[in-house]
Amino acid sequence: MDSKATALTALFNRIPRRHSIENVKDINSIVTEYESILLNIEAINTFYEKNIPVFFEDVDTIRATIKKSTDNKASKKSKDSIFDEASGILKDSIQSLLTIYDDGNRTD
């Protein structure tokens, strides 16, 4: 497993599931790191350049969902549910990226 795959796996394992102020900070940090890795992978070759943009859409969706989970008018249960949705999208996105990324040497 190369360094990007290792970093993605580490991010995946750090994703929190419950809403709290600390977990919101953590997941935002994870999303920022994820976006940075996406940029690095996208620059590898044309295969990744063509296949990575969909993951940036996931990042936008995740950020919007996290933001919704911090709405002061939402109940704790609602915040937990929305936050869980964001963390689930992030986990699914990272898993899909790991499948596409493979070892970073794909060209087709």
C-alpha cells in the first residue's frame, strides 16, 4: 500500500460517528486532508484527472451536511442523524476512492 492509500485508510479510521463540537472540528479537518489527497491523486495522470472530480462533489456535499448538523435550532437527535449522514458519505467516498486509486498506477 502506498502513502496515499495509507493516508486515506488512516482518514477513514478517524471518521467520527456522533455529533459533538469536537467531532465537527475533527471531521472538518479530515475533509480538508481528504481534499488535499484528492488534489494529489488527480495530478498523477489523465486517468485520475478524469475519475477524481466526482469525489470533489462528495466533499462539497459532506461540508454542506456537516454545516447543517451544526444548526442551533436542530435537536440533538437531528444533529446526530445529519452528522451520521455526513460521516457515512465521507466513508463511502473514501472507500470508493481507494478502489479507483488502487496503487496509484492505473492508466486505463
